[in-house]
Amino acid sequence: MESMIIYAPIVLAIIGLLYMWMKRSWVLKQDAGDGKMKEISDHIYEGALAFLNAEYKLLTIFVIVVSIALAVVSFVVPTTHWLIVIAFIFGAFFSALAGNMGMKIATKTNVRTTQAAKTSLPNALGVSFGGGTVMGLGVAGLAVLGLTSFFILFFHYFMGGVWTSTADMTIVLETLAGFSLGAESIALFARVGGGIYTKAADVGADLVGKVEAGIPEDDPRNPATIADNVGDNVGDVAGMGADLFGSYVATVLAAMVLGNYVIKDMGGSIDDVFGGIGPVLLPMAIAGAGIIISMIGTMLVKISSNDAKESQVMRALNIGNWVSIALVAVTCFALVKWMLPATMQMEFFGEGLKEISSMRVFGATIIGLIVGGAISSVTEYYTGLGKKPILKIVQQSSTGAGTNIIAGLATGMISTFPSVLLFAGAIWASYAFAGFYGVALAASAMMATTAMQLAIDAFGPISDNAGGIAEMSEQEPIVRERTDILDSVGNTTAATGKGFAIASAALTSLALFAAYVTFTGIEGINIFKAPVLAMLFVGGMIPVVFSALAMNAVGKAAMEMVQEVRRQFREIPGIMEGTGKPQYDKCVAISTEASLREMMLPGLLTIGFPLVIAFVPMIFGMDNLAIAEMLGGYMAGVTVSGVLWAIFQNNAGGAWDNAKKSFEAGVLIDGEMTYKGSEAHKAAVTGDTVGDPFKDTSGPSMNILIKLTCLIGLVIAPILGGHTIGETNNSIEQAEIINVAGVNNSTTKEVEVRMTTEGDETVAEVRTTITEDGKTDVKVKTYRGTKAEVEAQLENR
Amino acid sequence: MESMIIYAPIVLAIIGLLYMWMKRSWVLKQDAGDGKMKEISDHIYEGALAFLNAEYKLLTIFVIVVSIALAVVSFVVPTTHWLIVIAFIFGAFFSALAGNMGMKIATKTNVRTTQAAKTSLPNALGVSFGGGTVMGLGVAGLAVLGLTSFFILFFHYFMGGVWTSTADMTIVLETLAGFSLGAESIALFARVGGGIYTKAADVGADLVGKVEAGIPEDDPRNPATIADNVGDNVGDVAGMGADLFGSYVATVLAAMVLGNYVIKDMGGSIDDVFGGIGPVLLPMAIAGAGIIISMIGTMLVKISSNDAKESQVMRALNIGNWVSIALVAVTCFALVKWMLPATMQMEFFGEGLKEISSMRVFGATIIGLIVGGAISSVTEYYTGLGKKPILKIVQQSSTGAGTNIIAGLATGMISTFPSVLLFAGAIWASYAFAGFYGVALAASAMMATTAMQLAIDAFGPISDNAGGIAEMSEQEPIVRERTDILDSVGNTTAATGKGFAIASAALTSLALFAAYVTFTGIEGINIFKAPVLAMLFVGGMIPVVFSALAMNAVGKAAMEMVQEVRRQFREIPGIMEGTGKPQYDKCVAISTEASLREMMLPGLLTIGFPLVIAFVPMIFGMDNLAIAEMLGGYMAGVTVSGVLWAIFQNNAGGAWDNAKKSFEAGVLIDGEMTYKGSEAHKAAVTGDTVGDPFKDTSGPSMNILIKLTCLIGLVIAPILGGHTIGETNNSIEQAEIINVAGVNNSTTKEVEVRMTTEGDETVAEVRTTITEDGKTDVKVKTYRGTKAEVEAQLENR
């Protein structure tokens, strides 16, 4: 049975997908409401499809270009196999398919949620969360299905389905990296493009509709209102789905790569009942089990009372979430115990081989689960209604927009403190437990509940849309009240979901970073080398510039939308009286075109920079391993800075949003109750305008930026190092111990060995010292040149 | 003669200080105007003194506490000498003295500038720039005088005034680091405290005076107006002076440390006419020469026409600036040629020893000069009136404060792109020229014109104050017009000065970072070790949180000021009619107390974090070298993130400021001329409110944060590693070559050496490989335990 475990994730994924299909049929069977509702819903559905189709056209070109580039590379570089092209194309295809599926179900669910809200709140929750479940299981199921299938395929193709060597497994996993690269590339465009789309439509609709024309939000007379609702699906549903699809795949892949290196550290092969690849299979098994666990979790989300408030809805979601996290912990224990050798050897850089019991790997997974939850809680604290940071921003709104904005910025900045400490603690602890394999498995455990997280996340925008449809189709106020309860809960889950997304992206990037270092065969990334340090700086700058480009893109696209809405108000007769029909499709087209155009530059920045760093020095004849180390410095810079800017922007944006929302129920400022429409509220609205691109465009894009950067590095890795082929004439001719002595009056004792090679007369002198506390320290000097030159150098030393 | 060169910097510094004294007498001899003007000027002078005195009281306590701590450390840790305490106290004292001197002359010059502006613009420039010159030469002269004197003292104390060994020189320089630490600690409080003071007073004065009471800026009826003018001196003059004093000292120190390591790489001693310490003396010689060059530069700054406009004033400053930079280049060439051996050996990490000609060191200094100038130009582009980025922010103001703020943030963020690329290029190129010694000398060359830079920088706030006095004492409009021309030029030089300050701080930090690594004796900082990577994250977070604390501090202090001003308007009869006299001193006291109180937390963060990282793991028995590497990761994180946030905040703040100023002359928005008082202008004012703490408080504080962090690391360095003293029982008993062979089918050839020690049976195995391209690669494995345990481990490997 154990030898068949390799197929288990596929089976589990298919079970998940079947359940998803059932759930999908159930949702689609629900009543879609009256004619007016259907009409609006169809507009949103078509708008969303229009965006997707335009996006896919563009992405097809992108995929073709990258495929050709990869194919060329695979023919030129002997260590890269052409199958990586196939993996890349399928990765892109699966990611697009998952996004498409999610978006379709979301746009079908929204009108059904509105209709269900006519009957009761529990029904509305059931339908909207059902839609979210379809989305979550679809994404996770396709991710596990695709990755596992390709792994099995390559495992058979390159290794004949049985363990041969870690080197062969490395080739399997390097080729599999193409799948992850494909998925993440699509995610880049979905997240960034979607983020620009949603905010351009939102700002455009608000600025002319609400502010200039004075009509309420979601008013059907506003030509941009459909684009605004499409945006919620494009950005929050499809973008988030693609983001987590990419994280899921990348995390599992990175953990597999590091599992292979565990086998290497254990002597190149292990003897277990899983064909000797237990450590490689474990991450896939956890991911597969996670699908079933998430399925169970989603079944637990229900409320019974029709008079339920936000807190009860929140509790229902929390129960589902916490139960699934607990189940993952139990499953990890069982799987780790079953699939890993009881003790393993792992090489810790600078510390040599260490004995690691499998229970320490389990410890690492627990770290992942705890930190995932803790970072979500921190996010909730800094962005939650009624919490201290929000109340402070509300108070600062009374002295104007300037102080409101300073307070919001400061809140976002301060929130990096606990988040980063938690995160640094997670790196440290999971590494101390089980090396970088531990870090990768911490990420895997955290990501195991991805389907559940996505379900919780996706039901928010669905409810938001349902509210919009209720407004546009002029339903009874009770309908809007019920969808508003769901929407309000959805805002909180959106914030914690962003915390989860960034935590998982960060851990994934670290695992990819570790996989990169082991792939290239460099000994580490030493920032004491100036070129590496320079690249650390450059990497640190990229997320800042990327964010600025994304923000500017929103501004530009929103301006186009403003002009179009103004034009329609001016030129279409009877539009304000409700007799003329606004041209919704024009606004949808503007958002679509603008977002696709504006995502080019940030995309180019993300993909172009690592390539420039890798290949330009290569042209100038720089040593490949030195380049690999520089690129590693760049990756570290992007990751550190990207995580900081993601937390800062997401939390500042979320805080401003909820500070503004606080005025709806009224807030106490200087002893006076202050409501919507006050000067303080206006200041808070300004803050929210600044926060919108922060939290919905540039902030969430950071996830993709850091993951994609590390993935590109991983794909370039085999070109840079590790597998040099060909004979050398540097064989060592002579090696002699030339000195065994203490140094001056110091405590260290040292051995000097001189090695002479025949080829180009390289002489290396290695001085090894053992210090007081038993530490070993090594210094190497290399002299090169003709025999006479080397001798002269030795004289002078 | 050459052997006396060690005293040359002292002589040059004294010449600079004598010239400064002459200039000071000349300025003080100028007419201080009528009674009203004198009265206001005296208020400002007294307010500034009040702040300084309060600050010094607090700093005395701080200096005593740190001195005791250092003394304890020096008695416990055998490698730290007690003289470091003396050096620390004098460093703090000299820095405070320089700040005091600068602030006194600035507050005396302002009223004389107003008076001179009554006669002509050239006179006004002469007086205000004269004050700046006094400030600049005072700071630079004291820095060189203090550092050189202590170097000579320690050189004689520890080495008897002649070269003994690099180890002894290391002790000299480690002790000298105390001087730099003292200077930088004062700078922290001066910069942060001053930054909080100036913005609290500014915002407080504007919010109640301009907005609520509707009286113009600098109106004598506003109780906060004196505090506001004091703030210009406290923040922009004393803060900037202390900042550059610290950079100057730290840069020279770091270059000296690295010079000592050049001597080490050359075999432990060199034979030159400078007593064998040419590479150590060179940075001091450049600094000394820089004082005379700056003196010449300041003499070139004059205009002749009374009808001169901003551009002519700017040209006069530029001539002085560029001539001094050119003179530094020439001087560097001569000094490098004269003082350095024609060829040197330098160890490049991972590349072994390299031959470096002295002309390559000169190349590095040229890189420093070019990049210093280029970063200032980039700053000017992103923040200059009439430039594209500013025009864009102006356009975005038409749609409200939200879009204005997004545009300003994006501008600041985008500006990191060219700045960081330039900066990374500088690291790379100067390192390629001459290793980290090259990086340090690039910084030294850039800093050589510090006196000139400070003169250019300080004349701005002096002119600003002169304008304020003109307004408050109700002079003819022509007087204000003339001071406004100077003030406007001063705004541009303030922005470029900030560019210079951050560039120099960043290069200084890198040089300190390199000195730290060599001090501790670690082989590098490998971010592939998880604890090091975790600390890189934590370090990256510190500047973000520091900035937030500084911004919040301004908000809090400003609120107190607002309440006090409101109280005075309410309670003092006849204040608005000009018959009641406002209590200026109360407002000064509030700003003073608030700023000193609020700088505690950021100060604690800066000083506390490195100490926690160094000493907490030590308590838990972690290996010292591992801690040293972690602390190095932290330092790198703070530096990379700090540089980014400094550029971002300074440039965003500067851009908002000038976008607001653009409305004074009128701007074209959507084809319409728009002026002050329009809705767009109000939006721009909101942006400026956000930008104020960015550019005057948190942004400039980053310089100190990164330098002080690296300095604290440098002072801790000897505790962490390098010079362990005492006998060990780990002497090597046996060393044998156990294998000389190729590895499998690979191309690398390797030698294995096994070392056995008697003590605790440590066995180290060193495997050295020489790869295809002649690179040497070393792997060490250490086995520890009893003899039986070690043997068992060897069996299993």
C-alpha cells in the first residue's frame, strides 16, 4: 500500500474536485431571482468574462514568448530539460483554469445570495459560502492534481519510477519548477491586473457618481457601477485565487526540493517503504490531506438563527477554520511519523551534519500553523473595527485629512513590528527544528488549509456583490441589511486573509530561496561580498518601485474612467432620470484595457530584473557561482523589503478603510458623537482613498513579486551552477602539511596545508584553526599564475 | 617631514577653526538692527538655548549611564580598554560643542541677515552664508581635531608611537571607536529631538494661528511663532550639524580600520616613510585637507548684482561647491600617490589576495565624489520646483487631497530607483577598485567637503529665520522679498543636502559594517543561515517602526502645542489686537519638553535592539561567532531598509512641499491658472502636512539610525570575537592528510585533512577542493565528544 502513496494526493484532489462539482451544482440550482436581478447579474458575469478573455489573450502571447525562451534555454543549456516548457504551459493553464472557474462561480453566486437573503440570513450565508467553497476547493484541487501528476510523470520519465540518485531527482524537480513558474506568472498578471481593475472602477465610480453627481453607491444610473462590481470579482476573487494557487504549488515544490536534499545529506539514498522518497512525498501528502480537511471545515460553517449578528457569522467561520487547522496538526503528526525515517541527518550550514528526529519536523509544522494564525490575529488587531489603532485614526480625523493620513501610515508601519518578529521567530524556530526542510514544511502546513482560507475569503466579495445587486434592483431594505452583515464579516476576513497570504508567501519564498541555494551548489550567500551587498540593496528597492508603479497605474486608469462617466452623464439623455440607459460595457472595456496595459511595466520589472542580474554579468564573463550569489542577494532583498511593504500597505489600507466605516455607526470625538457627513468623516474618506490602492493593488501584489522573483531564481539556478560538466586539469598534484602550530601568543592552534595543482599552477593554502571552544575556522588563500609567479607570491606573503 | 604627517590634520583643523573664528567675529560685528528686531532675535536665541540646555541636561545623564556601562564592560571584557570611556565622553562633548556653536551663530546671524537685507541682496547673502560657513568649519574642524588628537594619544599609549602590529593598531582603533560612538549618540538625540521639536512647533503654530485664527505665518501675535523659529535652528541647523559631525568621524574611523587591515593583508607591516601606517593615516589626511578646501570653496560664494534672482544665488553656491569637489579630487590623487604603497595586497573574500595599485584607490575616491554629486542631482530632480514629478503632483491635487497624497507617496517611492541603483553601483565599483578600503575611501572623499555642504545647508534656515524676523518686526516688503530669494534657494539646498547626508550615511555604514566583520573575525555574513536571515528581517523592520514612532511623536507634541496656543488666545486679553503679549516661553517649553520626552522610545529602540541581539543569545550560551554573524545580518537589514525609507520619506516630503509652493506663483491645471486659496491648493497643503514629519523628522533620522546601529555593532565587536585571550587545551595533537583524490565522477579534486586535539577530543575534518576554474572550496566537519563518541561518529559518516 505504501508504495502507492504517490498516487494518494491525486485521489484526494479528485475527491475534492468532485465535492466541489456537487457544491457547484447545488449553488447553480438555487433561485437566481427576478428579471431585474438576473439582468444585473448577467452584466456583471459578462463584464467579468470580458476581462478574463482579454486577459487570457494577452497571457497566451506571454506564455508563448516565455515558452520559446525556455525552449531555447533548454536546447542551449544541457542541464535544463525541454519538458520544463510543457510543465510551464500546464502550470499557466491550470492557474488560469482555476481563476476562471472561481470567477464564474462567484459571479453566479452573487445574485443567488441576494435572492437567498430575501428568505433568511442562514440561507444567504449558505449560498455565499457555498460559492466560496467551490472556489477554494477548485483552486486547491487543481493545484494538487496538476503538481502531483507532473511529478509522477517526470519521476517515471527521468528515473523510471524508482529511486536512482539525488542528482536525478534534482532534474525531476527542476523540471517540475516550470509548472510552478507557469502558475506564478499567471498569478502576477491576475493579481496586479485585477488590483488595478478593481480600484480604477471603484475610484472612477465614486468620484463622479457619489461625489460629483451625488447619487448613492451601486446606483444603476452610474455607468461605472457594473465595472465596480466586476472589479470585486476580478481583484478579490480571481486575483486572490491565482495568488494562493501559486503559493500552494510553490510551497509544495520547495519542500520537495529540500526533501531531496535531506536524502542527499543522509548519504544519497534512504530505505523506506515509500520507495526511498518519503521526505519528497511528504509535502504532497500534506497538501492532499489538506483538501479533505478543508472540505470538512467548510461543512462546519453554518448559522441557524435568522437574527444572527456579525459576531455569530464570524464564530461560524472561526469554528470551521480552527477545526481544520487542528485537523492539519493531527494529520501532520501522523504523516510525519509514518512517512519520515525516525531519525534523519541534515547538514546545517557551518555546523555540519546533525541528527534530526522526525518529531522535530512535526514541531516545524506546528510552528507554521501557530505563526499563520498569529499573523492573522495581528492583522485583525491593527485593522479591526473598535480596536485601539482604528480608534486612534478616528480621533486624528478630527484635525483633518493630514493627521488622519499620518495616523494611518504610522499604524501600517508600526504593525510591521509584531508581524516581523513573529515571522523572524518562525524562521528561526522551524529552522532550529529541522533546517530549511523544517521551514518549507512549516509553510506546507500553513498552506494545507488553503481551500478553507479561500472559501472564507471569497464569500466576502460575493456578499458585497449581492448587496450591490440588491441596491441596483431596488429590493426591500432587509435584503441589503442581511447582505451587509455578511459583507461586514467579509471585510474582516479579507484583512486576515491578506495576513495569511503574505505569511504564506513569505515562508514560501524562504523555502524557494533555500532550494535555490542548494540547486546552485553555492555554499551560502555572503553579504560581506560587495556585489552581493549591492544586489541586496537593489532587491530591497524593487518592491518600493513596484508599489509606486501599481499606485500610479490605478491613478491613470481611474482618470480615464472618470472622463468616460462624465461623458456619459453629459451625452446620454435622461440618464439621471432613469429613462436613458448607461453604457455599462464602455466602462468595463476601459477598466479592462487600462488594467492590462498598466500591469505591463510592473510585470516587466519583476521578470526582467533577475534575468538582467543573471545574464548581463555572464556576458561579461563573470564567474557563474559569483553570479548565483549575487542573484541570491537580490532575492533576499526583494523578500525582506517585499514582506515589510506588504504588511505596511495592507494594514495601513485596512486601517483607513475601517476608520472610515467607524463613522457609519457614529464615533465619540472630543466627547461628541460624530457621524457620516461630518468634517472628520470627510477626512477619513480621504484616508480611505489613499488606502484603496494600498490594500487592494500594491500591497497584495507584493506576495506575487517575492514568490515569482524566487521562482525565477530557482529556474535559472541550473544554468548558474551545480552541474558543471567536463574534465579539468586542476587535479591536485601534491598536498603537504607545512605547519602545525599555535599562532603568536594567541590561543588558536592551526594546521596549514599547501596544495599544488599541475594545470595552471594554482596553489591553495588552507589554514585551519581550532579555537578555544572547539570551533573550527578555515582560511584559504589561492595563488594563481605561472610557476614563477606563484613562487614569487609565496615569497612575499 | 613625512613622519610628522600624523600631526598635519590637527594643524589643518586648527587653521579651519581660526578662520571660523575670524568669520564669526565678522558676522557678530554686523549691525543687528533696531530694537524690535533685536528683541525677537533674542527670543529666538533664548528659546534655542533653552532647548539646548534642557537637552544637555538629559544627555549628561545619558552619557553618564553609558559611560558606566562601558566602564563595566571594559573591566569585565579583557579585550576592551577603559580608555574607550574617555573617548566616548569626549566624542559626546565635541559633538555637543559643535552643535552649540552652530546654533549660537545661526541665531545670531539671522537678525543680522534681516538687517543686511535692508541694504542689498549681496550683503544679505554674505551675512547668512557667513553664518553657515562658521557652522560648517566649526563642525568639520572639531571633528578632525578631536578624532586626530585621540588617535595620536592612543597610538602613543598602546603602541609607543611606532608601528608594532596590526593587532595593536586594532586595539587603538577599537578604543577610538568610543569617540565616534559618543558623537553619534548625541547626533541621535539632536536629530530626532530636533526633528520632533521643529515640526511640533510648526504644525502647532500653523494649525491654530493660520487655520483657526486666520493670522499670517510668523505673525508676532501667535504665541507659537518663536517656538517655530527656534525649531528651524534646532532641527535644521543643530540636528544636521550633529548628523554630519557623526558621519564625518565615523567615515574616517572606518577607513582607518580598513587601512589597518590592508597592512595585515600585506603581511602585517609595510615599509613607508609614514612610520608604516600610510593606509591608516590617509583618511585623516583627506579629512584635514577637506577643511582647507571647503574654506576656499566658501570664499568663492558671492554675488554682485542687487537684482539677482534665485538662479544667480544658486549659481554662486554651485561654483563654490563644484570647485571644492574638484579640488578634493586633485588632492586625493596627490595624497593617494604620496601616502600609499604603489601596489598593495588586499584580501577579497572568496577570491583570495589581489594586487591593488594605489591608483585604484584613487579611482574609488572619484566614485565617491561622482555618486555624492549624482545622488544630490537625483534628489533635486524629484523635489525641485518646475520639474516633472512636482508638476504631476500639482495636477493630481485638482482631484483632492487623496490623489495628491498618492502622487506624493508614489514620487518618493519611485525616487528610490535611480538613488539605489547609483548607490549599488558605487558599492560595486569602489569595491572592485580597492575592496572595502575603497568603499571607505569613497565615503571619505565624499565627506571631505562636509564643511562646505554644511555652510550651504545652514544658510537656508538662517535666511528663513531672517524672513520671519522681517515679518515679525514689520519691515519694508523689499526686505522680505530679498530674504525670500535666499530662503527659496535654501529649500533646494536643503533637499540636496539631505541627499548628501543619506548618501554619506549609507557609505559610512557600509564601511563600518566592513570594519565590524573584520573586527569580529567572522568570515562573512551568510544569510543562508536561518538565524542570520531572521535578523536581516528584524533589522529591515526597525527603520519602519522608528519612522512611525517619530511621526507619532510629532503628532502628540503638536497636539499639546495646539492646546497651549488655543489657551493663550482664549485667556490673554487683547492678544489678537496686539495689546496683550503672548507667552512665547510657554510654547518654547512645551516643544522642548515634548521633543525630549518623545525621542526616548525611538532612541531606546535604536540602542536597545543591537544589545538584545548580542547579549540575550550569549546568556543562553550561543556561540559568539554565530552571534556576531546574526548581529551583522541585523546591521545589514537596518542599513538596506533605512536607506530606502530615508530616500522615500525625504523625497516624498520635499516633493509635497514644493508642490504646495508651486501654487504661490500659480500653476496651470486643466488649462486654467490656479493659485493659493483654490481647492487644489488646499489639497496640496494637506499633502505638505503629511510630508512635514517625513522630510524633517523621520526621514533624516534614518541617517543616524543606520550609522549608530553599525557603530554599536563595531563597539560590541571585540566582545563577540576576534581576540580571545587565555590558554586553551585544544592544541592540535595530530594532523594527517587522509585522502587526496577526485570525488566520484566529478571534476573537483580534493584533499582531506583530519585534525585531532587532545582536550575534549574534538576532531575536525577539512575537505578542500579545487574546482575546474581554479576556485578553492572548503568544507569543515567538526565532531565533538568523548573519544568513543567521536569514533562512533566517524564510523557513521
